[in-house]
Amino acid sequence: MGLRARHLLGIETLAPDEILTLLDLADTYADKARRRAPAGDALAGLTQINMFFEASTRTQASFELAGKRLGAQVMNMAMSASSLKKGETLIDTALTLNAMRPDLLVVRHPHSGAVNLLADKVDSAVLNAGDGRHEHPTQALLDALTIRRKKGRLHRLTIAICGDIAHSRVARSNILLLGKMENRVRLIGPPTLMPSGAKDWGVEVYQDMTEGLADADVVMMLRLQKERMDGAFIPSEREYFHRYGLDAQKLSAAKPDAIVMHPGPMNRGVEIDGVIADDINRSVIQEQVEMGVAVRMAAMDLLARGLREARAAKGVMA
């Protein structure tokens, strides 16, 4: 089984069986990488273009490495120096790219919905690498894979997502995915960083870290999205760490075997204490980075299968 849609634009449209299919395939790629075994040639003969309108070292590098491991021809477009700076619209850019006939487009954009707009204008498969405050599907999938490998399951867990919920596409995608997989999700943060209507999302909302972390299996910290803030959302970083930064005292409220996550990049001493971030017994932050490559390999592999099947049905060579 593959993915039903031609694109991977968000978690919202994925069914639980599609999520599990993707995670199972990512598991095999992760195991091959650890054994230094060849990953295969699932993307051989295909062209992958990475378009990052926002800077992101780890996500772009992860997608690039994923494509190359599977045999794709990978091109990174320097969007900061592109025609967009000369006034070209996103639709014009999409039409220009479409004329180049790429197979896979990986897109990160600062505006919510921009990736969906671009996907409507191209013939290739599009992967959303993060758009505004909307979604970041591969981040949620890599988080899910990390949780499943560490906890042995991805259902009926208590998972606390802490910090800047309001500005986080990572939080939104994780809430959707973890809810689909029947987990108990808690959101913890100050009122200024909690979206209005969050209680209607099927989650529990807390303002106190100790209460929110009580008996949690997973503690997922979020980065303060300062670039998306247009006002004073917190009194100071020092005060924020005192109330919402993860340290040993706050973590003690969670289960003794609770794991700690962070999508990165981390602001040590603001969102998380450095000792906790580096604790090999609790922190799985480095595993998240490792699983990111495996998940993106799996996502592009499944989309490529769908692309080839669609082309074969039309009598077009893949």
C-alpha cells in the first residue's frame, strides 16, 4: 500500500493506515542506515528540487541526503537569489519549474497555504517542508517514528507538547497525527502562546508545567518562534525559562521513563536546560534528527511509486 494522494501537504489528509505504512517503511530505511547497508534506488532516474523560501539547515540537509541515498538527482534552489526577489509571483515560479519537468518538489514557505497553491500548478509530487503556521508533516512523522521506536508503540500514550503552541506548525501537525493514533495529548504554555479555541481540538490545555507533565510518557518541547512574533508574548527569556523551560525539577512530574523531544534548533536555557537536552537516558533529540532522514526517504519513495503508477496508466515513461 502507498499514499492515496499525489502530494504530502499535511497530516490532516492522511489516514491512520497511511501513517503506519509510511512509518513501517521508514523503519526499514533507519535500520539499513544503522547497518550502513545500501538503501536501494527507489528514486533512480527522478529529479528532486528543494525550494526553501525560509532558511532551515537541518530540514533541507535531511531532504537532500534522503533523495541522494535513494538515487535521485537533487537540486537545491537558492530562493533568496531567485526571480522572486525581482517580483515574480509564486504561481509564475511554479509554472517555470513545471516546464523543467521535475518529479519531486520539496517546498518550505513562510506563508500558510503557499505550498498547497504551488501543488495545484505543477505535475510533480510536492512535499510540504513547512508552511507558515499551517503544517510540517514530515516533522510530525519523524517524531512519531522516534516515539514508536523508543516506547514500543504509538497509541494510548500521554504526550505533552510544551511552549509556543500558537506559532508552531510542528505542534499542529503533531496534534493531528497523535490524535489520529489515539493518544492523550496535552498542550502546556502561557495564555499568550496558546491559540484561542485550543480546547476544541480534542486536547487538554494547561498553564502549569507540573500539572501538565504529571505522568506523561513523552515531553515534547517547542522552540520560541520569535520570527513570527509581532509583540511581547513573554515578559523575558529568563522568566519564560523559570515557568516553562524544561529542567530536572519539572521533568520529575513525568513518568520516570518519559522521553524528551525538541524539533530544533534549541534555545538552551530558554526552552530546555542543557543538561536535560544532553541526557542520553531521557533525551531523544539526536534520534529525531536521525529518523528525519529515514522518514523523508520513505515519504519520497511512496510518492514516487504513486507518480510512476499514474504515469504508467497514462502511457508516460517514469
